[in-house]
Amino acid sequence: MENKNDSGAHFNEQQGQVLVKLARKTIMEKLAGKVPDSEEMVPALQDEGLRAHCGTFVTLKISGQLRGCIGNLTSTQSVIDGVKHNAINAAFHDPRFSPLSRTELDRAVIEISILSEPQPLQYQDGRDLVEKLRVNVDGVIIRKGHASATFLPQVWEQLPRPEDFLGHLCMKAGLPSDAWKNSELEVLTYQVQHFEEER
């Protein structure tokens, strides 16, 4: 299929819950072998909207604490394929964590984020950057040379001050925490729709 840029794609709660169930099923199959589809899942996955090409992230949390988060920022594959791929990586290949166990999966809550296409953010200096970022709205990508990192908009919940958000993001990229204060960083922003499991 042609690689489409579907940054304007919009997903409803029903589609989001199907993707969350798909992520859980994908992880379960890796742990325990083939898992039969539920009756409603087969037709739901035929939804043409889920063929859209968007960046996706899969996040796993246990008792509110991060247990894995992996994704892709650009629209190289369909939402369905992206969720399956990133579910496996978040559960078993996040370098910050050991591979997820079956008992942990039973306790985990899965969240899916579907990204808009990242857009470059022009800014003059650190103060201008802080003023232009939209708290609780923008996901942020920073790049400098080979260093890069991103925070989803959900991270604003833990780091609501833009200065703290940017400082931690720089450290995640392996840069000094104050690297954002000059204008040498390439900064891009994006927005997400996110869906959490109904438990």
C-alpha cells in the first residue's frame, strides 16, 4: 500500500479500545502462543480508518508506574501494524526494563498513543521556546547531532513546568539538562490521541 501521511486522521474511542485490545493480544501471544480473536475484534480490525499511516506509541504501566514505552514518530506503517510492532517492543525490548512476564501482563494497563505528523518549531532562544510550548498539548522531539529524544504530551502530568520538561528531555537525549536554553537544538512538536484500557 502507498505510504500515506495521515496527520489529520482522527480516531474515536471505539477504535482506540480495539487497538488497546490488539496490543494486549499481541503481547499475550508472544508469552503464551496463539490467542483466539474475540467475536467483536475481527470485524473491528477491518475498519478502514485503522489502515491510516500514523506514528504510534505503546505504553505499559503497573500500579501507575511506567513499565515500558516504545513507539515510532513517523507514519511508516498502518496504525494496526505500528501498534503490534510497538506492543512487542514496549513489553520485551525497552532497554530500561527486563522483559515483561505473564503475571506482570495481568497487572499492566496498556495505553496507545496515535501521533500527528511532527512539525518543526521555530524559536529564538530558551525563553521563546518555553513560551511557545503548549503544556499538556504538545509532544516534543529534540535533536542535536546524533542525540535525540521525545516526550509524549502525557509526560506533562509528571513535569508540568516547561523548564523541567525540557531539562529532563535533554538528559534523556544524553545532553546537558540546560541544553534547551540556547537555540542550537532542533525542536519538533506533535499532538496525540491516547486511549487507555478499560479495566
